[in-house]
Amino acid sequence: MNRHERRKQKKLTKEPPYFKVTDMTPFVLGSYIIKYKVPMTMINEINSQYDEATDLQNWSKNLAGKIRDEFRVDDILSEATKNTFTACFQKYLEVIQKQLWHVVLSNAWINDMRAGEYNPFHFHSSTISDVGLSSVLCLKIPDTYGVEYTKEDEPSNGWLEFNGGQQDPLSISQLRQNVQPGDLYIFPYTMLHGVYPFNGTDQVRRTLSFNCSLIKPGLIEESEMQQEYTA
Ligand SMILES: [Fe+2]
């Protein structure tokens, strides 16, 4: 390599001048989805309670899912499980800096989803509040979700997807997740979400959803006062 070539090489490898910037902190405006990891002892407990239950109420007529086996499970869940959900809902409020809301647990149900079934995109509501949180806790997944009919490098079979409702090119509008047993997602119940169908297995994909209403403290006090007055 002659001097001219050395100089050319040096010029090519030399980094352009810049000031090193540190401590990048992203701030996000809009709705949050928070993912927690629940201990497998809780997952195993819920699976056993569900498998041993004999007279659960089929809840599919109240749900969006194209899923045959959707059962209401509030009554069979332990106090520890309910308290864990309440704590995770409260933690969510802490993260979004809205701790004024009072968490009131509502319905819980389990979806046993089989090949070919799916959960269309939907959102939730409540009869007692216009504000609330929903959740998805993964209890078990099949060994395979079968064949991806196109684009194997972009899987969707059996995956949970959230739609943020904002297609701004500079925003994140969708989140698709391959949920695993123990994963718990909490999100506003007005956020669109759905689950894609899968194939090629007889095993079930089992999730539990627990919803909560968020009530202003003033309303709780008012209702307590009313109860006292009418008692
Ligand atoms: Fe849902």
C-alpha cells in the first residue's frame, strides 16, 4: 500500500466528528400496556382449580371470542390470586401516575382456545364505570401453533395483538406478542386486542382474563354514605 492508498484508507475508516451524547430517556404519551411475570406456583394453582372445577358457567355469549370453551372463574380463584391481580392493577396506576382511581375487580374468565378458533379484535366495558383495565394471563400454550401459511419470519399463529389506535407514522400502532405461561399483560379495557388462530395441534392455548373497573374515590365514599343512610 503506497502513501496515497494509506491516506485514502485512513480517510475511509475515520469517523465523522461528533459529540458523544449519553443517557437517552424515552418519554411516551398515550396508553400503556404493562407486562408482568407471574410465578408458576400461581399458574399451576389456577390450572388445577380450573381442571378440577365441575360446574363452571359458560361465558362465551358475553365475550367476543369465536371460542367454544370460555368459562367464568371468579368463584374458583383463590384470595391470593385476586390480591395479585389487584396489586398489578394498582401498580399499573402507579406507573401512569393515576393512583387516585379505586380498583374494583369485576369478571374473570378462562379461554380454552383450540385450533381454528380465534379472538376477534375487541374492547371491554363495564356497567359501573367508563374507565377500567383488562388483562391477559397466559396459563398454557400448545407445543406448536402449526403452519404459518405465508411469511414464516413474521409469525402470527396464536399470537396476541394490541392495536393502539394511532397510525401516526412516528408512533407505535401495533404490538404482537407470543405470550408464554406466566406472562400477564395489563392494559386499558378500551384498547383493541385480539388473538390469531392457530392450527396443527389438539392442545389448547389457555388464558385467563380479569377485568377491573376504576372508580373515583368520591363515588366510593358517596355510595358508602348512601348505604349508611338507607341501612
Ligand atoms: Fe379481551
